[in-house]
Amino acid sequence: MADFNEFPFFGIPAMEFVDKTLKCIDCGADFVFTAGEQLFFFDKQFKNDPKHCKQCKAKRARGGPRVRPETRTTCSACGAETTVPFKPTQGRPVLCRSCFQKLPAPTQPVRDDKSGPQPVPEPN
């Protein structure tokens, strides 16, 4: 008789998962990534292990305040010292709040094609 632990289904060897201890990137605490959770991740075809412990994951789900990295930089337009909530990339201008607000509002592109939804004429 066949050993179904070794070849459970269509000749595919069984995946063996063991509990792993991971470190939370938010609080630095160790947490256990159980074999059952690993099986779930495998079934869903998730490629990466979890990065947050259950407490930090729940805190993020509740919508707690997110800490954004503030970067000190110089405004490309007026030269004033400012902070921005992102890491500037080289070669792209960084503007302070007042210079950014002076920019014209972005315009919506005009659609020339007739493939979009058409208005329905009202009956007379």
C-alpha cells in the first residue's frame, strides 16, 4: 500500500512545514510563524513571510497613526530649508509647501475616442 505522507496526491511529495521564529520589523519582537500559517501562505501562493507580529498587524489594521519618515532638504525653487514626508530621488526637484501650492492644478486628459460611456438622451 502507498505511503500517503510521502506521496499524498498525484505523486507530489508532501510539504513539511515547521514553526519558524521571525522578528517584527515594527517593534522588533520575536514571533512564531506556525506550520499551519505557512501552509496557508503556501496554499495562497504568497511568496514572502510575514514581517509584522500579530499585535503590530492588528494595530495597523485599526488605522493607528502611521509614522512617516521626515527628510530635511532644500527647496529646488526658492532655496528654503524644508522637510518632506518621503526620501527624495536624485535628479527630481523637491519643493517646499508654498512653492508646491503655487503650481497649477493638473488637468485631466481629454478623451477623443467614443468608446467611453455615452449619455442617454432623455425621452420627449
